[in-house]
Amino acid sequence: MANTEIWLAGPVAGVPALLQPVAHALIQARDDVAQDAAGLSAAELWRRPGRAASAGFHLLHLTGALDRLFTYARGAALDDAQKAAARAEGQDHPELDAAALIAGFHAGVERALAQLRATPESSLLNPIGIGRAQLPTTVLGVLFHAAEHATRHAGQLRTTTLAT
């Protein structure tokens, strides 16, 4: 099973059946990030090849966006710290190394998996609002978006690290 993609490796323990694709996508993104970002130097982390976002940005944004989206899935509003973190994602943070950024994303995925385990399937179609405008979606909609958003940025991270 060493080269088996996560979605083919069986169910994630404790995660409701309808949320298995979300869990699989998050775990795959976590593993891809660990592989692609391990050992990047500070210069490689914050380089913007061809004006693209830096690897460091993708790592910060992966963690922050996951936290924000799962906050919305709980039906909660963002707090001031989450808003400040979102604003800070666009800045270089040379004080953060690859190991710290990877660890932050891993911790975020673990928190997300714990929330998935605690999410009743009966709540998945419950309507919720996103952001100040309270844009309409459902619990399932925001959880699915969190998963696809993580895989999108993990892929962008891979492309960026190949270009550094």
C-alpha cells in the first residue's frame, strides 16, 4: 500500500461515511505538502517564481483557510486572530521555516479530522452563511470546499517547489 492513494486506502476511522471524501482529500494534501515542502530553505520558501505566490504563502494559506472554513462549518464567525492571520498570509515570514509551516498544516488537518469525526451526517444539509455577507451554503458545501481548496493549494505548492 506504499504507493496507494489515500482515497483507495480504506475508510478513515471515525469519520462518517458521507465525509470520507473530505477526510481523504485532507490527508492526501497533508502528505503531499510534507513531501513537497520538506527541506525547503528560507530563500526557496519565499521566492515568487514568475510572480506566482511563494511556497511559504501556500503553506500559510493552507493552514489558515482550513481553519477559517472549518470555523464556518461549525456555524461560527471568524475571530480577530483568524482575521489577522488571513491578512498576514500575503506577507513573507522568513522567521518561519519549512518544518514549522508543515507542522502547522499537519496540526490543522488533525483538528479538521477531529471535527469531521464529530459532525453528524444529519447536519450536512443544514444551511449556513459564510462571511459578513452570509453567503448561503450548507455544512457539506463548506466542508467539500475546504477539501478541494486544500488540494488546489497543495498542487500549487508542488508546482511552485518544482520552479524554485
